[in-house]
Amino acid sequence: MKQLILAFVILFAAGKASALETRLINLLLDAREAYGWDCTGAACREVWKNQIRTLNRLTNFVDLNVFDETEISASIGKSAYSLADVICRTKATAPYQILHPLVTAENRALHRLATLQKKAKLKGIRDCEKIIR
């Protein structure tokens, strides 16, 4: 979370944040916040629904606004790396029909986060694929 906030501050302090970068930072912050909740039992369903909504907003934005020629700053790439790391380390236990929408949203978002990291020319890309066992 500190890395995302730092990236946001650096971009604005330098006065170089484009509208695209500003929106990406906000979406990355929202997604990171959605993964900041611990839960057990039935309460997890609402947490997961929020994660799905947040990840879908990020995925849709990247799909509509990030093209082959789009340049992504290193700070956005590092924020994408940080969020991907959190998603990759997160585990959940529930029946398949409950987890399937979450895992689908996470995998879609992880592909977009890898794209952002590559476009930012990061040397190490954080990526994974979530599965339901």
C-alpha cells in the first residue's frame, strides 16, 4: 500500500501524471484496498464481491485505454507488481461455485497487471495463475 501511495505522490509532485496514469493509480489503490480485509465464514462473500468488482473495473479500464503504443511509467509498473504479488499470495477456501467468479476476475486482472509491468519495462514481472482445487 505504501508503494502505491508513494507512486501516486511522486507522479503528482513531478506534475507529470497524465489522466491515464491518474486513473490507473486510483484503480490500483482501490484494488489494493480491496485486498486489505481479513474475513472468515459468510463475511468473505461480501469481501470477494468487492474484490471482483474492483478487479473488473481495473481490467476493463486497461482493456479500453492501454494500447501497444501506450507508455507506462515505472511507478505504475511497480504498483502493478505490488498488487499482483498480493493477489498471487492470497488464498481462499469455499465451494467452487463461490470461488469461480473471484478466481476468474483475479486471473483476468493478473494478465493486465503483467501487461502494465512489461510496458513499464520492469526487469522482474510478478505473475501467476490462480486455480481452484
